Amino acid sequence: MKKLVPDPPTSLYNTLNKPFGDCAAGHPQLFSVNAGIAPHDALVHVSLYLRCAYDTGYKAIEGVDKSTTGFLWSTLHSVEMAKGLVEALLEGLEDRDISQPLP
């Protein structure tokens, strides 16, 4: 029987160079992700950045007008969901790495 869904790739690819940090000052982007970063390492950093974003947002709620806290809570929940997805990917990668025999 022919499979309807193809097998996932056997490995993830390293990062490519990706500039970011646009502003309206008319100069090139200020920052970039370096090429060659392993997927696991990149996901670890994404997880850390999401935690920082959540912690900063949570602290900001103390100084926000009560009429706008719903927007901030929505943002925090979105960050928390993104962090959950990243953590699930990391755990999957780590499980796969542990279960595969070394060459």
C-alpha cells in the first residue's frame, strides 16, 4: 500500500544567515542570525528568549492601565504557547538523539 503522508526528514538543517532589525532610518538591518547554528541550539535560545518575553510582560502588568491588561495577557498567553511548542520540539529532538545509536 502506498503511503499518503511522506516520512519526515531524518534531520533538521542548520540555520542560514538571516538579517533582522528593520527600522525606518534608511540603513541596513542591525542584527543577523549567524549561519551554521544547530537546530537544537537555536531552539534552546528561542526558549530562553520566550521566557524573558513572558517574564518581562508579566512584570509590566503591574504598571499597565487596567483597561489594557487584556491585551497584555493575550500576548503572554501567546508567548507561553510558543514556548510550549519549542519545548516539545526540544524534547522530541533530545529523545531522538538519545534513542539513536552512536555511529
